[in-house]
Amino acid sequence: MRSPSLCFIVLIRRTSPSPPLTETFPHKFVGSDVFPRALAESTIVPEDKRKPIDIPRDYTATDLDVEHRLAYFREDLGINLHHWHWHLVYPFAGPEQIVKKDRRGELFYYMHQQIIARYNVERMCNNLPRVRKFNNFRETIREGYFPKLDSTLGSRAWPGRFSDVAIKDVSRESDQLEFEIMDLERWRDRLYDSIHAGAVQDLQGRSVPLTESRGIDILGDMIEASMFSSNRNVYGDLHNFGHLAFACCHDPDGRHLEPVGVMGDVATAMRDPIFYRWHAFIDEIFQEHKATLPRYTQEQLNFPGVRISKVEVVTQGRPANQLHTYWQQSVIDMQRGTARVFIGPKFDERGVPWNFNDHRLMFIELDKFFVTLKQGTQTIERKSSQSSVTIPFDRTFRSLGPQNRPDDNAPGIAAFNFCGCGWPQHMLIPKGLEGNGLPCQLFVMISDFSQDKVDLPRQQGQCSDAASYCGIRDSMYPDKRSMGYPFDRVARDNVDRLEDFLTPNMRSVDVSIIHNNRTVDQSGAQVQQLASRFGQSKPTQQKPNQQGNRWN
């Protein structure tokens, strides 16, 4: 679901002085075959007759490869910009004042866990099973991927990966990169051993307990690993070196002078199907720790005196509890509570009801916001465009040129960098299915604000709207609960289904996500009626933000 005209408007029109990242480094986002056409358009065609260059959705592969059904998600510009920008805001190395952010390790876990949850739901929207984790480092990678990108503009191409290639020991002298697959296995085993022991070892050989409140943060800084890893000598750098193993598997010793693959760059890694298999495995390590924690009791989940009586999704001009998607070309006895909104598929890939402990990992956070509760019945309305997960279209694709971007040492540079972090609004809701849609369950919970609040003052100002995935700049994470609460832990005894898990302050409602196979431009005007899913060739456009939806 990409909006190709966003990438090339500057290549065609020379009047824009401050292009966004997609135009500054277009070789990380769009195919190399576009550049000759763009050059011809900008140098030969008169300016008043120039047209945007469209890129078809099938430009990297065909539906002969079943994984290509997810290309609209993996190759979406906004999603890849989000991943690049998140790692810009939360680097694993650098000056301490930049790297050391509140609950950084836990945020690494949660942001990527949500990516996997979203990807799995998108797979179900395309009649595919959940992604299979890559936990056997000696098996071949069945998914091939050919990105059709240039590594450097007009020069070398990003290398592809054939199907059934295995990762190998890496020894690339030119990149000063050398490690063995056995290193990855050793680090993996030590992480599991420490999780089961409930403690890790620091640099002085002391035992550091993986507590209920801090354990996930400690693990996040070890698995990535950041400069704050408890003991990099023992636990290594599993996440990052795994990325490098995949990025170098086509030329592990550099004998062919090939550049690293897309998995070696945070701006391109999410394009590759193996990214999701690798992160499904990384998430499994975190879930192993979560399984050791005490189950949430009903007292920890309940909010006495608060009962949700009804939840409804309202979309203008549509029946209740339907979410529609399409392709887009670009004061009396008051209480305070935290409203938490999630959505997840109602059935698994076999079409049967979920076991709750599998189901909980499929719920996508849509929103989280504070509410003031009065006695009696009240209606709380919230627009999806206000989501605590997303940033608007214009911030995802904002300009990064000198007219907008402060100098590197200027006081406002940190705020400017932070403001681009957030999931793209147009990808908030999964694609869904045509016809009757994808059956889902919208889950709403109101938790006790007194248990959620962060005691230290926090900055409420600039660019705090995507706090669920990106935190708040120079401040505490705005929710004391574990990220993903209440779905982050194994359920208490006798909970087999979602309905068994619910307490009075929770409610779920059946909704459908219906995909309309048509394309509209950014203004909402329809561009053309698309062919059926497996019929004629399809344009690739981005999904819209769901500004017409609201949770009641």
C-alpha cells in the first residue's frame, strides 16, 4: 500500500527545496527502474506537462510467491519510515544522554511485538497463516527476496536472496565484520538460561534479578543489544548480529564484493519477509520471560465501580461495527481512568476460536487515552485520528531540508528528530478482507488511573501523540503499567477464551474489517476501480487513515 507519487515529485519538479527522507534517499524506498523515467520527465518534458510516475504493486515479485501478497505492507513507505525513525530516536549506541531513555529496552520489545502482531493480522487478511519464527539457525530460509532497489543512487543494487539459502559464518574484512553462527546460538542459549533462572549476570559477575517491573527492560537492552546491556561479553548482541547474518548470507566472506542486503539497514529491513520471522523469534524470547511472571489477578485487572456497558464503532455512512479500508494514493465523585483500545482477529487461520494465550498475542493496540469518569452512565467518544499509536500523514512524509530542519547542534534538533517517530496513520487498521470482511474483536478496557499514572512530571507538549510506540521526549513513559497490558502476560487459571478473561471494566464487540478494492487519492476522490485480488494487475497505493472511525 504505497503512494509512489510522494517519492518522485521532487525528481520531477525542481521547485521543492526541502524534500522528505523518501526523496533524499529514494534508493532505499523505490525501484531503480524509476530513476531513468524520472530523469527523462524532469529534463525532457515541459514542466507544466510533467506527470507523477506510478509504481505497480507487483514491481518486486508476482503472486507466484505467496509472500508477495504482503508486499503492500512490507514495502509501504510509511511503515519503513516509522522503523527508521524509531531507531533514530532510540539508537543502541551513542552519547549517553541520547541513548538513555526511560524504559528504552521495554519499548524495543513492545514496538516490535506490535509489528509482529500487525503483520500476523495482515497475513490473515490475505489467507496466510501466522509467520513462522526463525529459531533454527541451521535451516535454510525458504523465503527469497529481491528488493529491486539501488544501494547507492545510480550505482550498486541492493542484493537479492534466493530461496532456500542458509545463513553462514560472516567474515567480511572490508566491513570489519566477523562472527559465527555458533555465537548466535550461544547468546540465545544463555538468554534462555538466565530467563529460567530469573536473573542475569552483570559485568562484575553479580546476579541481577529479572523483576516483574524491570526484567523486560533489562532483557530489551541485552537482546538488541544497547550500550546499557548488563553484560555484552556473556550475552552478546543477538538481535543486531542476526540482522547482519541475514544481510550477508548472499556473500558472507565478501569474495564477490557484494554490499549487504536490506536486512542491514533500518530503513529497508521491514521490506524483507525474513525480518518478521526473525522478530517472531526475538519476541518469543521476551514471551519466555513474560511467562515466568505472576499472572494478573482479577483485582489487578478490575476497576471497582466502573462497568463498560456497550462498545460500538461508528463510521459515517456505514453500518455500526464495520471498519472499511481501501487503497489510497498517498465533577461529582469523579474518577480518572485509562481507556485502552485493541483489535484482534476473532478466529485463527483455521477459522476456529482462539485459545486465549495465543489470542492475546494477536491484539493490536489502536489507542490509549485518559478519561474522566462521572457517576452514572456516560458516553466516551474518541476519533481514530487521535490514536496514541500514530502520527499524521504529513509528519510521516515531512520535509527534512534546511528550511524545516534545525542545524545539527541547534537546541531544536532533538525535538525535530523525535517528532517523526510514530506508526503511520494510514496503516492503523489492517487491510481486512473483501466481501463479508475479516471478523475481528474490538476490545476496550478502562483501568484505574491511580495505578497507571507516572508520578514524576512529564512533558505534554510537542509530538507526544505517538507515545504508545515512541514514548515522550525527555520524559518518563506515560503509563506505569507494563507495555501491552493487559495482554502482555499469560492469563490466570481457567481462562480459555477472551470472554473468560473479561472483567466488568472490559468489553469486547464483534467488528468486521471490509476491504474495498478501489483506489482514492489523498483528497478522497476515487481514482479507479481495481481489478479483483487475483485478476488483472493492481496499482499499489497506501491505505487511508481511518479518520471516519470513532470508538464509542
